[in-house]
Amino acid sequence: MNSIHPSKGDPSKGVSRRLLLTGGVAAGSAGLLAATGAQAQVKVPKSAVRFSSAATIAGHTCGGCKSFQAPSACLFVEGKTSPDCSCWIWRGKTA
């Protein structure tokens, strides 16, 4: 008997538990580390934070995130990023 999992294949049909847990850990860590001023040692894959090459919400780009490290890095996400990219653990910079 085949069961259909809504999050496999078409990402618009649901969120997998793995993605939710991985993203939740990343988001929780981002807030904790930002609050304590600690530096992240473990980074999560881009797929875990729904990384996008363009802003998914107006104004929520990597360049405006407090975790972005110019010219092309993030405290929490693996690999190179661009100031124009976006993900769901975005945290706005404070004055």
C-alpha cells in the first residue's frame, strides 16, 4: 500500500517534519545566539531555512538581516549568500 506524503515532491503541499525541526532548531539558535552575542559554530544547510535567491517578503533580504556578514556570509546558513537573498530565519537589524 502506497501512502502519499504531502511534503514530498511538491513543496507547496506541506512541510516535512524534518524541515520543520531543522528550521525550528536553526531559528531558535539564531535568536539565542543573537541575544547572547555568541558566535555560531554550526551552520545549517540552505534547504533547512528555505533559502531563496530573491526576497520572499518585501524588505526581508540577507543584506538587511542582523546575521548577514558582508560581503557574502551568514552566521547560521552554510555557503555563500548575497545581500539580495532571503530565508525564513531573517531577523531585522536594530539601530
